[in-house]
Amino acid sequence: LEQAKCECHIFNGTEPVQHLNRYVYKREENLRFHSDLGEF
């Protein structure tokens, strides 16, 4: 089973929105993108 999970975090109205994309295969996270870091 493969899943893609996307999250969006808004801390307050003045900071940029934070995006987090996670890719899970067989219940194990194998790839993650974090918008603050800008890398996988």
C-alpha cells in the first residue's frame, strides 16, 4: 500500500504557510518534502 499525505500548517497570519508532503509505502515513510527546507 502506497500513500501520499499532505499537510498545511498556518501558525498566524504574518508567517508564510508551511507545507509538508510525506510519501509512505508499507507503513514506512520513505520520502518527505518540507517547504521551509525546500528539499526532499
